[in-house]
Amino acid sequence: MNNFSTILDCSEFVESHLNVVMASMVNKTFKPYLDRLIELKNLHLQNYPDN
């Protein structure tokens, strides 16, 4: 994803991050998790624009 992150299991990454975001939406601690999900989505769309 970037020079500081390596995702070994994309499905597990998305699932775990979504769990944190959904459980913590009233607390700002979820923001980095949401940002990483958005970054992954944008990276995916750049590499696979037809999907």
C-alpha cells in the first residue's frame, strides 16, 4: 500500500478494519482505519479500473 504498510491478506485486512470502523464510529479512533480502507480502495481502482 505504501512504504510503511504491507498487506498479506487483503480480505482479512478489509474485514478487520471494517470491524473497527463500525464499532468505533462515535469515537475518532476509527479514522486511521477508515483512511487505510479508502487508500486501499483508491489503489485498487488505480490498478484495476474495470473492477
